[in-house]
Amino acid sequence: MKQLLPGIWQWSWFSEEKQLDFNGLFLQVGEHKIVVDPPPMTAEAGTLIRRQGGVDYIILTNRDHAREAAACRADFRCHLYVPEADAAQMDLQPTKTFKDGELLPGGIWVIHLADQKSPGESALFIQQGKGILIVGDALIGKPAGALSLLPAEKYADAAKAREGLRRLLKYSFDAMLVGDGASIPIGAKQAVERALA
């Protein structure tokens, strides 16, 4: 469990199949305790989260990042928020669905990203410090320090998917925390620009 930024920790589970870390985030924003896209929880992550008072909300960025949300929800008896456009394709009963432009607990803004792998793919924006973006499958932190798109066959139209991601550049952010691969705590906006060039 490593602290990436003030009030933000990450734990990871290595996927042999994808040869990538699948990351979960624990955010402590004001009085809110939030988990994003939880992979299998490590003992260390579970201990730290319990010490901080548990979890109030789980937020999923897309249908494929349900991961261990059901187990985490059962464990912490918390609310589950999922993208409205992906909800019907998930084996979960969310407390609430969200769509573009909504403000979630902890002052987290939803940015829907069009033409991605799943119809509900959403980035989460936090206006903290120099700005923080959290993405699920929109961009992968690979190789470390850089960002890349998923393989072209994952999209209905890879060119449209790339275009859909340009929306992220309208936001002011320095950190990008990724669901897969290595997060970029500083200089992430330039990494996004390079990935979309």
C-alpha cells in the first residue's frame, strides 16, 4: 500500500495474463472514505483502510473494473456507485448510477469518455493540489512514466476512442492515477498529450 498523494493510497494486484498491475485506490477526501476500482485487497491495504475508519463509497470507472467490488462492499457495508451506461452489463446492484458532469461524494467530478471500450467509461476529476485525474481503462500506465491506449481491437473505432480522450486535456491536472499499470503523480498532463499525439 503506497501513498501516492496526500490522502490517496494505492494497492496493486499483478495480472499474469496482462503482465500489468491492477490498481485500487483508497481516497480520504474530507470526511469521505472512497475506494476506486478495487482489485483483490492485500492484508496491508485492508489494515490501513480499517485504521482510517473503513469505506463509505466504492466508485467504479467502468463495467470491467467491478473486480472485487462485491467482496469489498460486503466487507465494509458501503455504497456502490457505477456508470449509468454500464450498469445493465454488470452483475452488481449499485446504490447509485452516475453520468457525465455529476459531482460525487468527496468533490469528485465525473467525466464521461465517449467511444471507449465500454459505453460508461468515466474519468474522475479531483480539484486538489494541481488537479488529479483517475482513469480506469481510458489510459494504461505502460511503460512506467508514460501512458498508452488499449490495443486497437478493444475499440469499435480506435480513432474515435483516441478523439474521445482529448476531452481530458480540457482539465487542469498534474497527477493521473490509473487502474492498470503505473500511475503518474507529477507531469501527467504532458504524458496524456504525448499518448494522444
